[in-house]
Amino acid sequence: MERTHYKQEINMTEPLMTRINELISHYPEGKQKSALIPILHEVQDAHDNWLSFELMNKVAEILQIKPIEVYEVVSFYTMFNQRPIGKYMFEFCQTSPCCLNGVEDLMDYTCEKLGVGIGETTPDGLFEVRGVECLGACGYAPMMQLGDFYKEHLTKEKVDQIIADCRDNKITLHDK
């Protein structure tokens, strides 16, 4: 399988570095690797919600760890993106409770509505649909995560409204 190498401008701003250093300070000397996941979140948020190899290498350099240690974490967790993604990432839970409540049909419906397949970004760069592992909201199935927020008890009508709200820039993605 051919792997595409996406280019990304690295912009480690002073506020970002201050935040990174503050996160590192929570751990004992020599244990700075423990800050890796929160640092990756901060760095990804500051870089259009994705992490290039160059950016992962920069994180490794800052933490004084091997780049492979960063790659392993980024490739394991679906919350880290290794390529440019749509502004609105619809992450549908695909575990048993959501599947029993029709999430697969909703994913197909959403993809058809947006004209993309799973893991594809719409040509305008606004939307992407993904299936992810358990989001821990089984009692609200079917559900998805959109940014930092859960969208629960989904129906086709609710999906239509979410898409319309995204297009109208009425959706908040982050709580910070």
C-alpha cells in the first residue's frame, strides 16, 4: 500500500511552547514522555487538526524521545489524524450498542448525503465520516462525536440538521 506524504507548515508558537512546557512540568525529571498524549492534543489543535511526520518528529525532539515512540501513539489512537481532514469530522461509534441501534445505516446515509465514502473528505474540505471504537455513551446509541461533543440518539433527521448547522457555521467543535 502506497503511503502519501502530506506537507504541513510547523508553527510552534510561543503560546504553544509555553503550554507544552507547562504540561511537561507536571511530570518528574526524566519522565517527560508521560506528557506525550496531552502534548499531541495541543500540537494537533494548533496545526489544523492533524500531525505530519515532521510535526511528530518535532514533538519527539521536544520530549527527547525517539520519533517511533510518537508514531506508535499517533497511529494507535483514532483521535490523532495523520493527514489533513475535513473541518467537521463525524466519528460514529461502531461498537455493539450503536450497531444494534442502526449506526451503520446512519453512516451509509451520511456518506450518501455528503457524496463521500468512509474516511474520505468532501471536495470543499468541510466533512469527513469515520467509524471509531467505543465512545463510552452506550445508553445514547446511536451516537457520534463531532469535535469535543457527542451527538446522541441519532436519526436521519438529526444527521440532516447537524449537516445543515455545520454548513451554516452553527456548530462549536471545541470547548476551549
